[in-house]
Amino acid sequence: MTERDRPLPDVETIAAAYGVAADPAFGAVAPPLYLSSTYEFAGYERPRVYDYGRAGNPTRDMLADALAELEGGAGAVVTSSGMAALDLLAGGLRVGALVVAPHDCYGGTMRLLKARAERGQIGLRLVDQGDAAALDAALEASPALVLIETPSNPLMRVVDIAALAGRAKAAGAEVAVDNTFLSPAIQRPILLGADYVIHSTTKYLNGHSDVIGGAVVAADRGKAEQLRQWANVVGSAGAPFDAWLTLRGLRTLFARLERQQANAMAVAQYLESHRAVAKVHYPGLRSHPGHGVASRQQRGFGAMLSFELAGGVEAVRRFLPAVRFFTLAESLGGVESLVAHPATMTHADMGDEARAVAGISDGLLRFSIGLEAEKDLIAGLEEGLAACA
Ligand SMILES: *Cc1c(COP(=O)(O)O)cnc(C)c1O
């Protein structure tokens, strides 16, 4: 078989092996880390592939190429944070271009888009992306960019990416999907029609809670190149060491998520059967309104879930000091289980009224499920829930 006839490697293989044993200097199996900020020219008027670290870096590019392949895109830019990735897209829009975003999008995304809108740099419409009429009304205003987040944070609402992307593109908009909550191990939005995928690599892609980073993957090669140039203009590149750590984290992405989502399903089922719990939001449960769409467009249900304590905020006060194996912290996607209280933590900036509209109650808690033993997580939860009674 010639190289050309061989089938492309599977995504698991890309995650585990992209760039492995590709070191021309010493045959290093693990890709080397290039920290150099600058590169020697081969001679007068003879630049090499790399000249300066803001414009390009071999370690960062290896991560970018791996992410592009994982997402089924043509190219990617690795940035210093998820927010920098989002702003790479938003900041590159023409002045006055309209952005349509979910009214319950990630808090940092909301803050960024509102800040740019307040400065007159973009127009902004926030819609309930599950409300077809609201979305169609927004699309009539000819947006340049439609942002999709699914599942949403923290209520895990699921929307049909292919359907939304189809309508947005018919209206002349580009479509970006924030895929942070699932990663390409579970959902690949470009294959469903998205033009861009945005990541906070801080979360599942790195997976070890020790890097802040981001990425934009573009479906189109020309657009990927434009983003790469723009990242050099504005200086949003991620650090090489962070890229190296993230590439190392990526190796185990599929294995981590497989185990984490199995734990999440067990936790969701346990919570659903407990009388101290009023409601569980996890797309893997048949009771979840997004279960059908999630089953179609995802390869699994992920490891994020949220639930409402029947006793409201008073129960939250008792639960948090009593629960074991869940650390009270923001962020998600690491190997360790975390619990967050959206109303006072991740979604505090929204204000009471907007939280009420979005359906985020004071008794709501969000879990990022880790790699601990299932029985320990359930036992730890049992202690927390017993304290609520
Ligand atoms: C964390 C997060 C971001 C922002 O990423 P940072 O790396 O913290 O800048 C954006 N979108 C979603 C869905 C996130 O969870």
C-alpha cells in the first residue's frame, strides 16, 4: 500500500501519537519543547520556517496541527487563553459587525462581547438559541458571526448544531461553536457545518488543571491562515511550554473522557434517585430534554452536569462543607472532581435578574466529574446530601 492509499488515522490515534517520534535532531519520541523566542536566518535574505516566536513556534504549531486534525479543520491557532481565542475572532470583525450569541453563554464570553459592544466595536444580540423564532429574528438582522455553545453552562441545554449552523449560514453568517464542554473526543462541530471551533484548552484538552490556554480551529485553510496572521498582529499567541503541556494532556484525552463520562453517568443516576435533589441536568439521562439531539450529534454525554438541591441555598450551605472528593472551585475538565455554585461563583456577574431569566437558581450546583473511583464519588456525595436533610 502506498502512503496515499492508506486510510487517515482515527482521532484516538491523532490524540495519542501526533508528532511522536518526529524529531529530526535526536529521534526524541516525546516532541521536544522549543522555547526560543527568535531563530537564526540561514543567511542574508534567507529566513527559515520560523523567524520570531510571536509569529510561530514549532511546539505551539504541533499542538495547533493536532487540534485542527482532531476537529476535522484545515488549520488552528493556539492562543494564551480561551478568551484570547474568542477575541481573536471577535476582534477581527469589521466595526459594527453583528454577533449573535446565546443569552446563557459562558460568563467570560458574555463580558467580552458586551465590552466590545459598549465600545461600539461590534453589534450584539443575545438570544435563547433553543428558541427558533428568536434566532430567526436575530438572523434577519444579518449577523456576521453566530456563536453556539452546546451543551450550555451550567444547565447543559443542548442545541442541534447542524440545524442552527444551516440557518445561520443561509442568512450569510459565519458560525463558531465553543466546544470546550465536550472536546473533539465527543463532539466535532466542523463536521456538523461550523466554520470555527473555539476551545478553552484550559479544560478537557489539557485536562490537568495546570495550564490556561485556548485555540481557534477553522474549517477553511484560507481563514485559518488569516487568523494566524491576525494572532501575530495582536500578539495573542500561547506560550510554548503551555502548548507542550497541553499536547501531553491531549495524549490521554479519549481515555480520560471515557472514564469521566462513565463516572458522570453514575453520579447523574445516583443524584436523580435521591430525595434531597430536585432536578438533575445531564444530557445522558433520558429525562433530559436534549437527550435525543445529544445522542445524535455527540459521541457520549460528557462529564459535566448540574443539579438543584431541593432545600435551595440553605441546603447548598450544608452540602458544600460535607461533600467529599469534590473540591469547591471554578473551572472544569481536569482529572479531579470539582463542584461550583454558579450563582455566587461562575455566574455571579450576571446579576439576579439575568440569572432568573436563564433559569440559574440559588440551589443549583455544577459538577465537573473526574477520574476518581465511582464508589468514592458516590460515597462522598452521600455525605454531602445527608447533611442537607
Ligand atoms: C473556561 C471557558 C472559556 C474561557 O477560557 P479561559 O481559558 O478561561 O480563558 C470559554 N468558554 C467556555 C465554555 C469555558 O468553559
